[in-house]
Amino acid sequence: MTPFKLTDQLVADIQSLIAHQEDGQLRTMLKEFHYADVAEIVNELDTEEATYLIKLLDSEKTSDILTELDEDVREEILNNLSPKEIAGEIGELDTDDAADIIGELPKEIIKEVISEIEDKDHAKDIVDLLRYDEDSAGGLMAKELVKVNENWTVTKCVRQMRIQAENVTRVHSIYVVDDEEKLKGRLSLKDLLTVSTETHISEIYIPKVDYVNVNEKPEEVAKIMSKYDLEAIPVVDEINRLVGRITIDDIVDVIREEADKDYQMAAGISQDVEADDSIWELTRARLPWLILGLFGGGAAAMIMGGFEEMFSKYTVLFLFTPLIAAMAGNVGVQSSAIIVQGLANDDIKGSVGSRLIKEMLLALLNGIILAALLLLFTWVWKGSFNTALAISVSLIAVIVVAGFIGTFTPLFLHKRGIDPAIATGPFITTSNDIFGILIYFWIAKLILGI
Amino acid sequence: MTPFKLTDQLVADIQSLIAHQEDGQLRTMLKEFHYADVAEIVNELDTEEATYLIKLLDSEKTSDILTELDEDVREEILNNLSPKEIAGEIGELDTDDAADIIGELPKEIIKEVISEIEDKDHAKDIVDLLRYDEDSAGGLMAKELVKVNENWTVTKCVRQMRIQAENVTRVHSIYVVDDEEKLKGRLSLKDLLTVSTETHISEIYIPKVDYVNVNEKPEEVAKIMSKYDLEAIPVVDEINRLVGRITIDDIVDVIREEADKDYQMAAGISQDVEADDSIWELTRARLPWLILGLFGGGAAAMIMGGFEEMFSKYTVLFLFTPLIAAMAGNVGVQSSAIIVQGLANDDIKGSVGSRLIKEMLLALLNGIILAALLLLFTWVWKGSFNTALAISVSLIAVIVVAGFIGTFTPLFLHKRGIDPAIATGPFITTSNDIFGILIYFWIAKLILGI
């Protein structure tokens, strides 16, 4: 495959073809591209041009393009389409993608679009899916799956499977349910083909099957599917009725989004912005964390103000305050990051107490090594061993406390059911700045006997 | 599915059964668990116990357990097995997992293990795979796939497919090659079943097929497969010969590892440690970044030392140095994180110049808002408008420069072919601390006319 490469030239060519309404050439050219590639092109066009393209191409392709577009671009294009046109696109999509797109529409249009969908069963499935929280297995699943009743014979089962498979892009498993639609197990195609046609499914199905509840969190579903290497998993409701199926491609998206979110949180960016968003959107995502940092810095300044009487004699103490703040912040972020990641991967075993003791031993070890270096540096630079010793010992205390706060905070948040990822980044650096400066001056004062 | 939960009680029970050599009970109990769950249990046992279990259970299950174990646990267990026993486990695995495990063994044992593998074709495939760099498509792929020659008739094709499919856990696609093994396309099962048995494959295959080169980076393979929603992708060598296949479950692991690595880098942790690693391993991963921070702090102290003559009159300037360092660090991390993430997701379009201008405008906007808050705070606290103004204006300059450095560094590293993720976290906070302090005092001095 020559990999597709989005170039300015390509976008300019497409724009020129649109401007000259060269419909034939556009169709031929875009037919060669995968819908995910066309979506990348459309993301670069203005709304008018994008709408033109969407109306020009077959709805079989454009519906897939719509699912791959940036959310804001899609919203603008759909604004330019009539409910009937939107329904046409939706009709081509699997129920999960269809429900995702419909869920983004303004409420007053949703009803109209749904009433315009020709396949009434498809419309019914989509309406069912709209009820689930986006942040749950129900919000991820599709209605397309192959299911057979345990009381059917092999003959009936094969006939029904053929009909059902029509609507399913890729059949991963054949699920077995009872008369009440409750999930009983799955069927091996091989077994199905090697028994007599009058055998009942109940005699040959495999009762062992992984499944998730419709209320399960997407991250949990992702963990289960990747741990057990599953390509699809059935979803059941509260009374164990089979209501849908989640496939691995959706889970790949969940894993990516989850990772992006944690990474942004650690960097002090409220979730869900991209480099190409507007300055205003980026400011909204970043400013709150910076203001938090400002308050922290203000608090640190006031603490230092309280030690102002030491200024004239121990100026050097004040020269190291950025170093102290930086070390407290770095140690805090390291400790919290490893806990956050461990929690995300279910790697954290043992008690909170032993975890804290380990982290403080680790911080102590690191602190002693760093303090030795700092002692040497300050002693050589400023000539006073006593001051150098006071600064270095304070550094050890600061690092141990920073390690404690960095470890304790995410564990505590997690216990309380709050996403521990919020505890990394600016949150931990700011609180550690304040505690660090306070401990530093307090211990230095004690040692120097002021 | 009642989700599996690893408890101390469960581990203790297993340990007690091992101690009393209750083989029958152990077998019955563990038969119920998925191999990934048994691996979690084995990770908690000591080497003796773990080896006992591995020798006790069927090699069909233990081979799968081995692939799921922590690397250090697996290494210890394999140390306790003879080459013949290891070969027995390897023989049960797909070629990709087999090659991964053999690749971890000491060199002198590898040859012995391979010579003990009974299926000589399997051994040959594994040897082939060992040649590829772990960090490439070749290092990820498996040899198990279904391929047919374009010159075969449908009859021959179906017969050959049956034989090949025996070794393939899940057939995602049927690949078509020519006499020189070059990848030509893929085959639709439906087409195969609806044409006459004497038709040649060359007449019915689909020439459009996604593939990757064996030297492609795993991250690139992950991008392609997740963009195009592929569950498997064929791998070709330099002259386009079909040499293997990569499945989505391996890609899920790649995505997770990549995300973990970037997250740890941003937090100042050299890659590949977990919360449960030893204090020594954790220190090795964390200390280098802390020493970097120490040097930065030392440099900042020396810079501040250069402005010591301002101490007596403008003490307040020194109180805000932790705030300045924190803001420079936070803005730098925000800017670099969004670039690193954009680069990872191929979201960064447009020129470096326009990207820098945008980031600096954004920093300017944030800076002005933050400076206004700081001005008010300092003015009220210290009473001197002039000093407050000097500090606030300096803050704006610091933030703009921090935004510039945070944006420029990852873009520059990426252009040079270096992983930009290294530019987040301690690296950027440390350099921004230094520049921030320097700019802050320099501008404040200018404004206050000292």
C-alpha cells in the first residue's frame, strides 16, 4: 500500500475541482481513496465545499466518511443537510455509529431524522441505543450480531443465521439465547456443521462465554477485551438479556482516548483539545490549571515573606527556592504518575500503608543522593558548610514529603471513586511547591538555629 | 461473566495446595480459570511454586500462561525448565509469541531449544522471525496465515486452505500471492464459493489490499490498522513477498505500551517501570531526571545570585521566584504536551512558523489574564504599584517565552528524528525554570530602572 499522505497540494486540487464543479473527475478521484482518507481531506475544506462533496458522493461512502470526521466539521456539514438527507446517511451505518451521530444532533431534529429512516427495525435499534449513557458499554455497543435460540434445530439455526448475517459486517461469534433472550453461550461453527440437522442447539452450544454488563465502564470493557484477547464481546442487560455487541475497533478508540486524556491531565490540560483547536478553546482548557499554579505561587510567596527576617544573613537560602519547588514538583509528579498508571493497569497490589512506606524509602534514597550533590555544590559555591548542610538536609525532608503526597493523593482519590489522573500535573506540583517551601524554610531555620 | 478477581486469599489457597502437593485439586481448580487469570496468580508466587504449577498443568494451557506472565517471572521459570521442556511449551504457541519468548532466552540455550522443537516447519518459522528487529512490523508479525496462489483453481485453493487453516487460530483474510510469493491481493470467501470449481484464482481475487512493510515501525502499523479499522494486516518484505501477518490484539498491546511510555516520559520516569518494581529499579528510572532538575535549580540559583544587589530594596521580587518557575514550567509542559500528542496522532498540519505564532498568541492571552491577577494580588499585598507592575509584566514575558520553548523543542526534535516525548516533563520544566528566572529578573530590572 502506498500510504495515503494528506498534502496541501491535494487539498488545493480538490478545492479547485469543487470550484469548477468537475463532478465526474471528483468522483473518479475520490473513489480511489479509503473513506478514512477522504475524511482527512474533508476536515481541511470549508463547510460549503465539504457539504458539496458529501452530497456528490454515494451515501454508502459518505456515511462512513461522516463517522471519521472531526466532530465540529461533522456538525457543520449536518447543519447543511435536511433531516431526510441525514436519515439517508444514517441508514447506511451500523447502529452504534448511527446512534453516535444522531446523539450529536440538536434534540428537535433527532425525532425528524429518525422518522425519515426507511428501515424501521434499524430505526428502532438506534432509538434503543440512544438511551444508554455514552460512557458505558451500552453507549459503545452495536445491535448488529448473530444470535440463535437454544431450542432451534440446526436446520432452522443455519437458515436464521444467513438472514441475520446479512446485516453484520463481520461475524465474530454466534451467540445462543433462551426464549427470554437471556445469553446462554456461544456456538462453534465447526460443531454446527458436523452434527445432524435435527440436533437442537441446546445440545451443542458452549456455555462458557465472556460478556459485559450494559452499565460497565468503557475502560473496564477495554481491560477485559485486551486481557483476554477478544475481538468482540456480547453485552447483556441487568437481567442477563443479550442486547448488543462491542467489537475491538471501538475498543482501540477507547484505549487511545483514555491514554490521551490521562496524558493531557498530567500536563495540565482539561481533556479533549487538539493542537488545531482555536486559541479560545485552548485557553479554556489550559488557563484554569495556570490560575491554580498562580495561587500556589502566591501562597509560596507569602510563606517566604514570613521568613523575611532571615533575608540579610541567609540570602543563599532564598536563591534555592526555585530548586526546592522544582524538586518537590518533580518527585510528586513521578510518584503520582506511577500510581495513576498502576491503577489504570490494575497493577497496584498490597496495602496503602506498605505502598506509602515503599515510596518514602525510595524518596529517602533519592533524596540522600541529591542532597549529597547539592551539599557539595553549595559548599564550593558559597563556602559555608553549615548553610550548605541546612539546605541539603531540608531538601531530603522536602523530597520525602513530596513522595508521600504524590503517592497518597491518587490512592486517596481512587478510594473515593474520583479519577486519580486529576492528581498528577499542576495539582500535585502546586501543592508540593507550597509544602516544599514551607518545610524547607522551617527545617533550615531549625538547623541554623535562627 | 463474574469477573476474575485476584485476592490474597486465592493466592494463599493455591500456595497451600502446592505445599501439600494436591495435584488433582490444583488441576480442577485452575482448569476453571482463563490462562490470563492463571498468569496473574503465577506472578504472585515464588519461582519454586510457579515452576511446580507450570510443570503440573497441560502444556497447551501453560504455554499461553507463559506469554501472559511478567517478563521477570517468566525468565525465572524458564531458568528452571530444561531446553526440552521449553521446546514443548514453544511448540504449542503461535510463531510470534514463540519468537518473543525464545528471544528472551540466553543465547547459548536458544539453539538447544530450537533443535528440540518437534515440528520442524514451526521451528523454521520461529528462526525466521528471530531475525527481525523487535521494534518493527517483522518483530510483531506471526507466520500463521492463509495464502493461496493466483494460478490455482478454486478446487485446489479450497483444499490447500483447509490444510493451512489448521494452524491458524482465527482466519481474518485469505491472501493471494504469485509464484514468487509476492502479495497480489485477497480473496472473498463468498466469491470463492459462488464460482465454478475450475475457475483460476487470478480471475476472482480482489487486488486492493492494505499491507505494511516488515521494517515499518509498530506505531505506524498501529496507526494504519486503527485508522482503517483492520483486524489483521499482511506484512511484506522489501521485494513485496508476503512474509507474515499482524493481528489487532498485538496492536492493542503496542498502543497501550506506547501510551504508557509517553506518559512516563512526561512524568520524568525512564520507560518500563511499574509500581511493583524494586526500589533500586525505580531509582534508576527516576533519579536521572531529578539530577537534571537539580542542575536546573543550581543554575537558577546562580542566576539569582547575579541579581543579589537588588535584594535589599526589592525583596518582593525574590518571593515570587517559585511562582515564576512554576508558571514557566506549567506553560512549557502544556505547550509541549499538546504538540507531542498532535505528532503522535498525525494531527499537526501547517508550517512550524504558524504553529509558533499561534502558540505565542495563546501564551500572550493567558499571560495577560494571569498577569492582571498577579498585579492585583501583589499591589494589595505589598502596596507598591510599580513593583507589582514590574513583576506582572515580567510574568507575561516569561509565559510567552515558555510557550515558545515548549512548542519549538518537540517540533525540532521530531524534525531531527528524535522522539519528541522526551521534551515533555522535567526536560522542559528545567530549561524553562532557568530561562524564566533569567527573563524575569532581567525585565523587572529594566522596568524598575535599577
